[in-house]
Amino acid sequence: MRSIKARLHWLDLVIVVLLFLFVGYVWQQIDGKLNYKWDWARVPNYLFRYDDTAEKWVANVLILGLVNTIRISIYASLLAILFGLILGVARTSRNLAVRMLARTYLELLRNIPPLVVIFIFFFFLSEQLISFFNIESWAYAIARSENAEVWTFLFGDMRQFPALISGIIVLALFESAFVGEILRAGIESVETGQREAARSLGMRWSDEMRFIVLPQALRKTLPPLANQFITLIKDSAIISLISVPDLTLRAVEMANSTRLLFETWIVAAGLYFILCFGLSLLFRSLETRIGRRTSK
């Protein structure tokens, strides 16, 4: 407590007071001018509900949406790192054509609004892949089978799998541009002397990247990659526009059906904040530990 008090400044207290005054003002405007009737008592039922058949509490709309958001973020991050790694290596390639192709992809995605990119990837690529591999029929067959527990745990309701996988692919392709640029900077930050020494020892390019360059690049880029993962979670709200059943889409459905507009979006914002802020604290702790190990 003493350390916290020592770090607090009078300006911090002023900012906190102003923040509370602002929230109170907004609350008064909503309650007075809009004549909005708050009904917080109904909100917990949309987080968890009691299942009479199973005789236990189960997750309801908003929590199911949050779980789907976590699934989408994890799978999209893994794909984005894979695609981004390919792009980052391609951006530092000795081949001019490979460098230009990778740079064109990166510059296009980084300079086009995310919403436009999402729709382009969804209609021109993701939907085509789902139709080509007949994913919809496969997912419905699993949903009707008796041994679908593992698939349900990994992907949720398999009847919504095509929409889920579309969102994952679209989000991964979009975020891979930013991951690729982060990894490109990490690769270029490795001293050229180390790469020249590897070549003088007769190392192949693949061994040079695998054993010398990439381990150092990934270690250096861990903080920005962690921040990009948190950004990806927030960006995942965009894919609700292509009917992916994430937290944002569930919040839209709940707000439309219950008319609990402010309550729904305040709770949804709170869930996003808890998830992102918790991850930022976790990544900060991991970064500190890695820094201590490398300094020894």
C-alpha cells in the first residue's frame, strides 16, 4: 500500500474525480433527458442461466459469445503468426520478386479500412474455401453425431462452425499483415555479423533462419506481438458483421430482443475490458520474467 501511495500524484486524484463526474453526468443525461428505464436485474440471466434439465447453472448468451471470442482470437492468432512469419521472412528475402509480393500484400492491408478488408476476404476467399471443401456438410454431420464433445469444446456449436471458421480465416489474413511487419523488423534487428558468420560456416539459408535469426527475432518481438494479440481481440468485434457468433454479435442480438440497450453494451464492454486488461497484465509479467532471464 505504501508503494502505491508513493506513486500516486495529486494530478492522478484530480483525473479520477473528473472521470467520476463525467460518468455521473452521462448517467444523469441518460436517466433524465432520454427517460431511459434501467433494468439491471435482467442482465445476470443473460450471463448464466439455470438449466432445469441438467439441474445446474450453464453459460448463457453473453458468456457463450465471450468464449467464442476467445476461441476465434486464439485460432486466428496462431494462423496470423504462421502467415506473418512467412510474410516477414519474404520481406527480408534476397529475391526482389518475393520481397515486392510480400510488401504489396502488407501495404494493401495496412492502408485499407479493416471493414472493407473483412468483406473482401469473406466474400472472395473464405466463402469459396468453405464451399470447395464442403465444410458446412461436414460440420452438420458432426453436430448430429453422438461423439461431438471434443469438437464442441474446441469450436462450440458445430452448426455454427462454417461462420466461425470464416471469421478465423478472415481475421487471421487481416492481422497477418501487422504480424508480418513486426517480424520483419525483428529479423532485420539481428546483427548482420551473426548472419555472415553463419554463412562463413557453411550454413544453409534455412538453418541460418531456424537456428540464429528467428529465435532472436521472436524474442525481441514478443512485446509487440503480445500487444497485437490484444488488438486482435478487439478487432474480432468487426467480424460480427459477417454473422460470426462472437460476443459483439450476441450483444447485438440481446439488445435487439430485450431492449436493454445500455445495460447490454456496458456489460459487453466490461467483458472485453476484463479479457484484454487481464491479458495485458499477464504479458507484462511474462515480459518482465523474460527480461530478468536474459539479463543474467
